[in-house]
Amino acid sequence: MTEERKQWINAVEEFRNDLDAVIECPKCKEGILFFIDVAFDDNNINKGGERIIECEKCGKYEIVLYRNPPRNWYLKNKL
């Protein structure tokens, strides 16, 4: 596993624990990551969905599939 891949996995975990985490992009090392949660069913968000994590500078992104979403799932979408 590459160091960049490990950093993306760490970013997933950091956002799982803290929605407001400030994380540097593992790819460009300049931008800050943000995320958007996309539920499979907006009427039942507990069914899970995808968390798209993206760099605001270079546009690199990763998608995390959540079948059993974390406690902070979908909360930021409602702010």
C-alpha cells in the first residue's frame, strides 16, 4: 500500500470521528479535504450511502461506501 493511500484511509477515519477535521490533501499536499454524504435513500439515511471526500484545490477524490454508516453520517448535509 502506498503512503498516499494510507493517508486517504486515515482521512476517512478522521472524518468518521470529527466532521470538522482539517485534513491536508494526500495527493497535492496543498489543498484541504472536504466531504459530501450521499444517501442511498434520502427518506431513510440509515440504509447508508457514499461519503465523497475531495480536495478543494486539485480535485482528487475518494469515495467511501457505507452500508453501516457512522454516527456522524449525513449530519453535515443538514447544516
